[in-house]
Amino acid sequence: MKRLSAVARRPLLLALLLSLLLAAGATAPTEAHRRAVFPIESLGSRGINVTALQHLLRAKGSSLTISGVFDGATQQQVAALQELAGLKRDGVVNAATWERLLPVLAPGARTEAVTALQRLLNKKRRSGLTVNGYYDSATRETVTAFQAHMGLNASGRVNLATWRNLLWHYVKPAFASTALCDYHSGNGKASNWATSAAVAQVEAAAALFHGRTGLKTSHGEASLEHGGNIAGHSTHELGLDVDVGLIRRDGRHCRRLGLDYRHAQYDRARTRRLIEAIYDAAPGRVKLIYFNDPVLVREGLVVSYPNHSHHLHIRYCEVGHAQPRYRCPAPALDAGLELPLIAASTSGELAPGPSGMSLAARLARHRY
């Protein structure tokens, strides 16, 4: 048989390569990011994932108020859905519950589930979509871009894999608020990301602290956009560790770094109030706070740890987390946990809840 020349073989090789690329596209992985899992939401959670959950429950016929806070009413609606679906009735939104809530969406859909989708994309990807509950061309373009960003098949069709990656995707804080500022450390703005719940809890704590003292909270390093190893840290990989700056006597903690608890400008009293706001904003969701001030360690507010003399390291926890150091116990159904509904204009008072509580009482109420 006569062999083809190199010139003659070139179109055949190009055609073979094209067919392999098309085949690869047809069989593209549907799981996308290897760490992407459905977040577990339960009583006490807050953030854009809870906002999406409430919209999804409303799409199923609920009349819940959209608050972004997983309160008792949300817990009851989740439990009712679980009972109807034959799932464990515990009010905890795990993967099985998410899968019963999440519809496949395609262009032309008009439902409150699309509202949930649009709000998630706006918060997590800063998309600027009009939130109208209609799967229009702009929503499709944004979905396709997100799918490509996560390594999914960029079809514009929102299936379970797209929902899972979107709900899992981390969030950046709202530094435009009057209560929170960003101080840069070694990894810069690339390390501002954290889970939906962690960001919402820090924002809520900052709002409470600002209402009580008039001071901002300086947000430091948390995680990278998709988690993973981060330079200079042995943790901060899972979006649940957030560094926060200490409060200075001159109030300049958003601009001047390098302060530790032995510095003359360190303001222990107002740093204590910041720690109280962190606990108040996230009842049962603060695993611990690392900080080496011996006075606050003795008070039981913080835990000493090497290299934590110049910032607060907040470790948040989630119900059912795969790693014990980030796991908190599930609240009982009908637990009646009281949560502050915190707005930017908050007066700083813990509402609802008793006032004049001692530090020991606060810890007993907000930690487990």
C-alpha cells in the first residue's frame, strides 16, 4: 500500500484531533471542582445560601419571609418538606434535602428558583443580573460563564452539578459597608474568600460591633476563591477560618497593621467587645477564637496558639462537617434558637435576647 505523504496526512490528522476534542467535550466531567459539595445549612446559619434556600422553599409553596437567616420558621418548613419527601425529619439541609429542592432550569423558566439562582450568581460572581425570576438571555450567559469557570459543561442548563458548585462556591465580604474594612496581608485580596455562612457571620458581627462602638472591623485573610493551600497558613483551606485585626486605641486599625496585645495602642476593652459581637452574631457557630492575650484567655473568650498575638483567628463550624475541628452539633428540631436579624443600620443591641449578660453567660449561650 502506498504511504501518504506528510502533506496528504495533515488533513486526516487534523480531523482526528478535532474528533477527539469533540469527544472529550461530550464526556466532560460533570462533578467539576473536586471539593464542591452541597453545604449543610441548619438552624443558626445565615448568608446567601440561606437566602437561596428560602426562595427555593417558596418555589415549593412556602410563604417564608426572605431574611437570609435560618430561623425557626425556616427549620419548620425544611422539616415539613423532608417529611413529605420521606427523608429524615431533622430540619437540617443536607445533600439529600438540597436534591429535593433543586429543579433543573433552562432558558425560558419563570419561577422563584430562578430568583435563587440569580441572587447566588450576583453574590458569588458579582454578576449584576436583574433579579426577576425569569431565565432570560443575560442569566443564561452568566450561567454559562460560571459553568466554564468551574470546569463544568457550559450548556447554560442548570442541573444538580451546577447547583452544587454554585452553592459550594465561596463569597467575598461586602467591604463597601460602613462596618467592615479590608487589611491586606501576605496573600492580598486573593485571600478574602470564605464560605457563605462565614462571610455572613463576619459581616453580622461587624455590624453589631459598629452599632455598639462606631468602629469598623478589619477583615484579614480567610481563604482563596476555591479553598486549598494558602501561603503562610496551616489552615484557612476550607473557608471557615477568618483573621480579624485587633482594635487600636486611636481607631486606626483599618490602616495600621503590626499591632499585638503588648502594644501601647492595643485596646483590650474594645477588642473584648468585638469578640462578644462575634459570638452574638453566630450562636453555636464559633468553634473557637485563637488569640494570645492572657487576660482574654483567662476569661475563656479565646484560646492561645503560637503566632496569634497580633490578630483574632475565628474558626467557624458547620453541622455535619467532614472534619471534626470544623464540626458543630446539630441543633434540635424546635430548638427555638434566637438569632439577631442584623441590618446595616443596627443600633448594635442584641435583638432579640436578654441584655446585661455576663461574659460567662454569653459563652454558655453561644458556644457548646
